[in-house]
Amino acid sequence: MKLAIADPPYLGRAARWYGKEGCGEGYGAGKADEHPEAYLWDLPQTHIDMVAELEKNYDGYAIALTVHSLSTYLSVIETDSRNGIRVMAWVKPIAVPSGNRIATTWEPVIVKVPKERRGHGKGKSMKDNLVVNPPQNGFIGAKPAAWTEWVLDAMGYQAGDEVIDIFNGSGAVSQAIADLTYKLDYGISL
């Protein structure tokens, strides 16, 4: 199986956090990588195009996003359990403070489970939510290793699968994939 994990710059926040003039510094979170074309990820069409590429090139995928961009993704992804699409929730007990009256303490994750791995008895049982804090590594948007394992479990990840980290920002997702692959290859229990 060919699987992908996409953690793109979040819609409406890309230039702010990753652009040359962005404010990625501050708030105790550290600076994100700078990308000269970050502004493209503030366009809904860029995200829509990414979904088309994921659908075309991968058996299964996971997309990290914000609650504010969920409607953009759901406008192009048919969410039906029969097609393997699930909207899952990453709950973050320590949310980044913002000026909003309602604090956002979770992030949606859209997962497409490969056809051969859907249904009862096709993988380990799991929950569609994960409660874990983001890493405090000074990199905005980094995902904890538990997050990567959770989305791979949802896709039914097995030894021999190819997993591509579409956006290798902090390197945390790629490192977690490598660690899990090593464990599966050598029969180390997860």
C-alpha cells in the first residue's frame, strides 16, 4: 500500500506563519520554516488540488487541518464510511492561546482508509479521537509521535507499506514513520 500523511500549512495561516514577513516568531512557539510561496497555501484551491493529488496517487491518506478549513475540504471529499473517509479529532489539552472567545482545543484530521483495510477484523480497534499535547520543541505545527502512530493505525498501516510525509516541516512525522517502520520490520511490539 502507498500511504501519505499531509500536514500542509493551514489554510488562512500559511503566510502568517511561514511567509517571509510572517509572525512565526513569538508566543513561545519558535519560528516555523520560511517558504517564499507560503501565500499559495492561503488559497483554498491549493488545498483542493492537494486532495486531488492524494486521491490520484495514494491508497490511503491523512490530512491535518484546522476546524476553520474543514468546510473547504469537505466540499471536495465525499465523507462516507463506505469510501473509507473518516473525520477524526486530535484533542490538545494545552491549546495555544488566541484572541478568540472560544478556544480551539482540537484539530480535525481527515483520514482515507484503503479499501482493503476497511471493516471489522481488518486492523486493531481504535478511537477516532486522540488526546495528547503538541510537542514543546519550538517548532510551530509539529506533531507528536503519538499523532503519527494514531493516523497510521487508522489507515491500517502494515509492514511493507510505503508512507510518504508530504510536508516534512519539523521532521517529527518522518521520524515517527521511520521509528514505526523499524519496529514493524523487526517484530518489536508497538
